[in-house]
Amino acid sequence: MYLLALLTVFGVAFAVPLTAPSTEVFSAPTEEERAAAYVLPRDTIPTFYDVRLTLNPDNEEYFTGAVDIRILPLIVTNQITLHAMAMNISAADIEVYAESAPTVNLFQSHTLATNDTHLFRITLNRNMTVLQPHTIRIKHYVGHYAENMFGVYVSTYTSGGTTHKLITSQLQPTFARRAFPCYDEPAIKAIFRTTIYSPPAYGVVRSNMPVRAQSLKPEIPGYAKHEFDDTLVMSTYLLAYLVSNLDYVDNAMDTPFKDLYRVSFRVYSRPDTQNTAMFALEFGQKNMVELEKYTEFEYEFPKLDKAAVPDFAAGAMENWGLVIYREVALLVTEGVTTTATKQNVGRIICHENVHQWFGNEVGPLSWTYTWLNEGFANFFENFATDMVVPEWRMMDQFVLALQNVFQSDAVLSVNPMTHPVYTPAEILGTFNAVAYQKSGSVIRMMQHFLTPEVFRKGLVTYIRNNTRDAASPLDLYASLQEALDASDHSIPYPLLDVMDRWVNQGGFPVLTVTRSASAGQSIVVEQVRYLTDNTLRSNDRWHVPINWVLSTNPDFSDTSPQNWIPPAFPARSFDIPGLSNASWYIINKQQTGYYRVNYDTRNWAALATALNNSHEVIHLLNRAQLIDDAFNLARNGRLGYEYAFRISSYLVKEKDYIPWGAANPAFTYLDTVLSSSSQYNLFQHYLLNLTAPLYKELGFDAADEEEHVTPYFRNIILDLNCRHGNPDCITKAQEKLEAFRTNPEQRLNPDIQTLVYCSGLRGGSAENFNFLWDMYLASQDSSEQSILLNAMGCTSNEERRTFYMNQVISETSPVREQDRHTILVSVTNAGPNSTEAALDFVIKNFAEIQPRVQGLTGTTNILNAFARRLTSEAHYKKIDEFFDLHQGIFTAGELASISGIRENIQASITWSKQNADVVESWLTDNYGSSSAPALVSSLIVLISIMVTIFNY
């Protein structure tokens, strides 16, 4: 499953508490007690399901079904325990037969839990014999369509003024039990036979397998019957259903993309949108070819469908043979889709393709190990996209994603990668930034310290040894260790020992590295857990692989470890031949290790000099690393801000996107904490000075055949200039918006639309907002809708902003549930005044917001936007107020987000006490009136005026 944003939440609709609230004092249940309450006993296991569903999109109240489940008893018992949720099952419709006596019904009674265990217990009138096959037959049940897009649900779209319906599904992680009674845990696998009855008016009906050649099931009058071939052995959560009138393109058609892949490959989308599916048809096939080569293991289903549906909670879901996507995650409209969105489409397609091996062929033993699915999909969505379109530079961009997840992983309350979970809410909560981006980053580190080929061979063994089975991290380590032992590469510890701390501890280390003497040949390295709030402490330590580069030989190519920092030593000394002759050194080549590095001030000063003299001598990714580490270490109180600013001063000459992508979050944080400072205008001068050459070079207009990442670069430079008062930037953005309003047929370059729209909204124009809102209402293109939703939050018009935020909770809101959180996130990120407005709105209306945003990531996306924007004592008090008002309805995921908000606010309060004066002093010394750099002095007063008018 791909999350468009990697910060998860689970709505109150997903679970009823195991026990009713009580005022009595009680102790929390132990892990063993929670396992006993939620985990299915392994008394019986299924081997085969025969599922029949009657799905009618025109009846949104309920669907009906029937299922036969062939099971094997593993012990002598008269109890069968499986799952069922949100369905009505009558005792008269339940039968159980032994294969040896198929006419003798053994059913006696049943119970169906009303709490979040969802346990469906069947009691027989005698014991079953061990390993004697039995069949559970549920002749009829009534299921209910999910209102939150988890389970089987109805979606709608408009075409030609007519509303059309379809039925689709999202069964991961615990919602197959909403479709039919089943053993709904990832390790309990079986073969599935599916039959769907649907109205003949819905001609496109798909499931995981192709349509069966020979009919086995009876007809139902008034319904068309769709029988599908039996699946391979698989988990329940990978089943999928589609009842629709979608159209498709495929690799059997006479297009340039015919037969790029050996398996039938189709892309389904709304009628008349097939031209937008061509990128997915081409890229998806090429990517599957590369993945088969890498894994040395063929995709074994006979087809691979991709279907874009209008309403979908996640970005996409890897159902075996029928992958479901949100439209914006699969379709590309030339002239409308931005470069970033097209890249995301490619990355998400790759993510789901990777799951065909990591998740589908080899699944996790339980959702405690979600990272075995999502971590590998996260890593390979970049690595394997790079195989198809290397010009996208996905593995360069990966470093920016790694640096981003550092922010989420630097709080004491964060969960580790392996995180025991039992309740449905806890399980859904594991689909977060840790399971995705952190795990992907740790896997990337593992690839480098094992070496890429050892890593690949180990994964080949892992898939072959565990195919159609459930695995734990121990199985992964065993396969990788086998490959390592067979190679000429070695590491000083068993892989199990190395990985144990990385996956079972939250957070990550910071290495503090100092020269033992000014002319010495050795360094001393100490590790501690890095926490944004530097008043907190942790004893966590890791096995840390390190390597280094010296100024005398700046070769960054070999990323294998040259030594290790063990967890048992508080500090360790290393001899580095030639160090005494080096003016600077860098630890962690290409930032392949998942950790930060701090140096003694002499080395920081030398690195700043090297960057300013000849920055290209230092590897691109290490330039990004130095910027990100320097500003975060300064923020954390581990490094003086003057060194971070000295490092950043070289950016005036930096013409690659990646270091600027690393710098931009640091500038955003300083913008937030300095916005009320008397020296804020000097901070803006600093930014405008750094960006002046690039603003002139990049401008608003894209050059022919420019590099793939240049639009990202241009957006950073233009945003810094328009946001911080460059009058030329503001004027040109306003002119472009006005020209577009005058002649909407002359469309703006999609890559600068958000920036141009925001600039037109910051001045408070209601007319500009209304123009964009009308565009949103008229648009049927999900890419364009996404651009507009992100832009409209920039309005500084209070009335329009309030109207916009109310679209989150309005019963008549035209914004789809899956997109509504974007409204509040975009308002929060627009500037201090907007942040305050969004915070007040959320505090007041959270009980209404919670059920109206999509349940996977909606509310935590909102809360985590606050985590990066709230900085003061007043904010801390408001969060306390928020907690007091709504603590009765918070989910575990929301509570974790609130804990992260509090830690980050406390860190910002500490920052203000420790760093505000230092930063303001540096800005005064370097950008005060007597020493301002060569920014055109005649513009300074004008810039200040324009900032006041347009900034927020």
C-alpha cells in the first residue's frame, strides 16, 4: 500500500473498544493478554475459499454473499475461530461438514463479536479429528458497504453531467473480514475462488484472476455472473473487486507499448481518459521487466491490472493481479500534470510492482513486521524507478526523503520499525513514516554496508526460500547472511546483531567526530541518540557502519564500511592514514548511513571554506548532508549557528537541486521561528541574497529539454523570492495569474501553477480565490484538483480562508473525503497567521473533522503539519486545550502525533532561549545596514513594504 503522505491515522469508525470505558482504576493488559484477545488461535487453518458476492452499485445499503471455506483442524477441538465484521449472519445459514461425512451438519451455535476483535466463533456438536478436512459453509450473509473506503465500498464520478457509480475494495490490513468471513491475518494464506454477480449494466467486472473458461456456478436472475480462476496461495488482504464501466488500454493493443511485458497488462480508468493511462502502460511494463531481472523470480499471476478509481484512501494498493490506485496516482495528463506528480505516478506504480514480490510472494508473519512489506517497497520505488528512468535521479532524491524522515524519527515517542500490534487500530497505525521511509532508509544503508550485489543475492534467496509463505526479519537476515558468507565481503558482526537495534529501537544516532590532535592521524567517534528536544536523553545505541573521505583524496565512490562504531563503547578511536595532511574530512559517503554527523569546529570551518572555494570537489549528496546536518545540529544546540550559515553561504554558487532541497526545510524552520523577530527582514535579505543568481538564471519559464529535477529547483527559488518579498518575483507572478484569468485557454506551466496561484492569493484578493475555486469545481482532472487544493490555502483573505476550511466539515463539500485534509495542511503551511487560523479551526471542530477526512492518513497529516509549524508557549497551551477538549475520541495514531507536536514545540521553545539571540546577532553582523551584501540597496525599503503587503 502506498501512502500519498506517510503519517498515518486510524479513524474511530475502525474500532469499538475491547472493553467499555470505566472509571475504575485498572492495569493495562499485558502483551500476552492482548495477543490472546486479538490473534486467531491456530486450532484450524484454511486451505481454500469459494467466495460468491452479489454486488450492485445501485444498492448502496448492503451487498450479499456466500462462502465455503475448506479447513484443516490442527488440534482436537469443536471450536472454529475466524473473523467477520459489519455483517449479518444467521445461524440457519451456517453449516459445517467433515469431508468424510459431507451430509452430516456439525454446526451447533455461533457468536459474532461486537467489539474490535471481530471474532466469529463457531461451536460444533462434536470434536474434529486432527488434519481431517472440514468445510465451513455460510450459505448467505449480508455485508455493508464501507463509508470510509476500508472494505468493499461504492465510489462515484461525474461524466457529461451524469453521475456514475462503481464498486471497489480496500482490504488491507484488516478489512477482508468486511467482505466475507475469513481468517484475516497475513500469515494465514489459502487459495481463493471468486464469483461476482452484478447488474448487466456494469460491464467491467474484475478480480485478482482472469475470468474462468468453464462455468461452475448457477445463474441468478437479473444479474450477470463473473467467475474467476482460482488464485495462487495468498493472503486475504490481497483480494480485490471492481464492478464498473471503466475502460482500459493494454499491452495487446497496437500501441508503441505493445508486448513490452510477457504478462497481460491493463490500465483501467474512466471512459474517455485512456490517453492519460499511456504513461502507466509504458512505465509499468518496463518496471516489471527490470524487477524480474533483479529478483530472478518471475511474476506468477497470469495478468496484472491497474485500475484508477475516483475515491481511494491510500495512494494505491498492491492486490495481486488487480492493483487499485487513486486517479492522481496513476494517470498523467500532458500539459496539466506537474513533473512532481508524474514522478509520483512512476514511483507509486513501481512501489506496487515491488509489492508483487515483497508482500505478495513473501508476506509478513504479522503486521508487527509491516516494514518487511513497506520498507522494501519504499526503497525499491526509488531504486527500481531509477532502473527505468535514470534521468529522474531518484536515488539522489532519496537522500532528501531520508533527511525528511529524520524529523519524524527524532522524537522520543516514535515507534521502532518492529512494533508489536494487535488491535485493528494499532495495525493500521503501523503504516506510517517509520514503516515506509525510515525502513527504506535503513534498507538502503544495509544495501551499502553489505555491498549492492551481496544485498541483491540475499534478496533473491529470501524470495525463493519464502515464496507463498510468511516471513519474519529473522528469515530476511538468514538469507542476507548466507549471501554475505558466500561472498568475499565481510562485516565484523552477525547481521542479526547489527539489525536488531536498528529495527527494535526507535530513532537514530548522531556521531560526534573529533580529531585526536590537530596533526594527528586518528579520530574519536562518539554516538548518542539524536533527539530534536535536546533536554531529553536516551541510552539507545547502534552498530553504526562508517566510512570517510579526506580532502587529499576526495573519492566518494566506495560506500562500503571502513569501520564500525559498536553499541558497547561510548567512544571509539580510529586511525586514518593521511589524516594529518588533510584540511578536511567527511564521514558517511553519499549519506548512505542512517545517522547524522557532527564535527569539531575546526573541521566545520574547513568544510565551509572548501564549499565556498570549490564546492564540486565534495560529492553532491554529501553537500546536501552537510547542509542538513549543520542546520539541524545548530537547531539542536550541538553546533554554533555561525557554522551552519557559513556552510550555507556557498549555495549562492550551487546549481544543483539536491543541496537546495536539503536547505529549504532549514530555511522554512528559521522562517517560522524568526517570523516575529525584529531581525526578520535581515533573514529575508539573507535568503534573497543567496538566491539572487539562481532567480535570474531559472526565472519563471522552463527551458527546452531541461533536467527532470529543474522544475523542483525552480519552485524552491521562486517560492523563496515571492514569499520573501522580491518585487520582481511578485509582479511577474501576479502578471501571469492575471493573464491566465483573462485568457484561461493560455494555460500556465503546471510546474509553477501552485507558486503563481499562491502569490496571487497572499495579497488577500477574494476575486483570485473565487476564480481558483470555480476552476476546482469545474475540473474533472485529479492532477489539476490537487494543484488547486494546495494553492488555495495560501489566501490571506480571512473570509475566504474560513470558507475554505469549512469545506472540510461541510455536508455539501465538493471536495472528496480523501482530499479534505489537504485544505487544512495547505492553510497551516501558508504562514504564521494562517497557521493560527488553522489551529483554532481544528481545536474547535476536531470532532467533526475526524470522521470527514480519509481514515488512513487524514488527521495525522493535519497534526503533523502543526508539528513543524508550532513553536511557542502559547502554542503549547493551545495543544493542551486541544487535548483536553477531545481526548475522549483521539485514536492511538493521533495521540502519537500530539506527543510529537509537544516535543517539537518544546524543542522550539528551547531553541528560542538558546539560539534566537545568536541567529539575530549573525544576521545583524552580516546583513545589517552597515554590512549588507550586494543585494541592490535601493530595493530594500521597497522589499520591506512588499513583504508587509504580500507575505502572509
